Amino acid sequence: MRERNRVGGLARRLTGPYAAVFAGGCAGTTLRAWIGELLPGGAQAWASAIPWATLTVNLAGAFLLGLLAGLLARRFQHADPRVRLLLGTGFLGSFTTYGTFAAEVEAATTAQATAYAAGSIVCGLLCAWAGLALGARGGRGGARQRSAERRGRLADESEPEASP
């Protein structure tokens, strides 16, 4: 009996919330590292340009987190809570990087740091808002499209059925 409880406990741990955060975190970190290889980033990036890698992942992460929140609230209310943990906390939490952002701000001149920090925060809020707005629409078309679909359904319901 004890052996069965141990196996069941292990299975719950491997499929539970910690496993979801861990798996998402591994994937998010890997993708961020790959983008870091493609784009200039890190504190040394100020020597030549803006740290594009960090800016890109943080803005994309803000948009995707807003989108995820909107979709989960609007379209997938009954989704398994591990989905939010896997994608939001795990994947997007490790994909975005506050630590690197802070190091880049510290390495910049005062003017660069002010512009970069303010721009990142304002653009991040706008990206999160845009993602949330898109997700809240349920991933469908705009209000005009939804109105047309409703009118079409109402017209279909009001038409009498044709007899054979």
C-alpha cells in the first residue's frame, strides 16, 4: 500500500503545478537565449546600440502575457490551472527578463537609462494592453464581424424550414 502511495505522489508531482512551471520555464529560457544570440543585448550592447534582445523579449512577453490573460478569462475560463502556470508563470516568466533589463539600465548613461527605462515601461504597458484587448475579444474578429455573425444566426433562426 505504501508503494502505491509513493508512486501516486510522484505522479502528482510530475504532472502538478511545479512540473508545469518547470517545463514552461525551461522552454522560455531556451527561447530567450536563442533570441539573445540573434540580437544584440546585455550591458555591453550600449557600446554599439540599444539592447534589442532584452527589449524584444520583454515587449513580446508583455503582449503574450496580456493575450494569455485575455484568452483565459474570455474563452478558456474552465482551462486546467496548469495551463496558466505552464504558459504564464513558467514560459513567459522565464522568457522575459527583469534582471538583464536592470543591468542594462545600470550600465547605460543617465540619458540612455532614462529613455530606455521609460520607453520599455510605456511600450510594455501598451503591449500588455493590446494583448489583453485581443485576448478579451476571444481571438476572433472585431465588433463588426461579431455583429454580422449574430445577424446571420438570427436570420437563420427566423427563416421557416423548407418542406421536402
